[in-house]
Amino acid sequence: MQGDFASWLQIKTMNAQQVFDFAVKSLSSLYEKREAENIAIWLLEDKLGLTRAGLQIHGQEVISEVKANELAFKLTRLLKGEPIQ
């Protein structure tokens, strides 16, 4: 990922499923795919209230700009190696 602003720009235009896919792809540079998926689900649960099942149902919903900012900020921190808290 190319920095905070680039992350925000990309996530800002995505729906929940696209954010999940983007997070998994980005996190796969640091983690095995399954772990990257688990972290991405945790991120969506924490910031959007979406579980894995919720992602199936609401994955096409547009994310608000505020939530996109929160997701981009947290994903950027995770990609810098900060632990999940």
C-alpha cells in the first residue's frame, strides 16, 4: 500500500466486499492468506459491525466517508506492523 492518502482514496470509493478483498490482498504481504482474511474480518467487525455472515448479506453496501477514513487509518497501521488491539 502506498501510504495513508492512497489508502484513503482507494477505500473511500469501495463497498464492504471490496474493502475486505483489498484488505486481504494488502495484508497478504505480511500474513498467510487465511490469517489476512481473519484480520480483514476483524477490521470490518470493528469498524463496520459486519461479521463474515454480515459481509455476505451487506457486502455491496456503500461505506460512509467517515467509516472509510477509519478503515484506511486502521489498515495503514496494520500494514506498518502494529498489532491488532
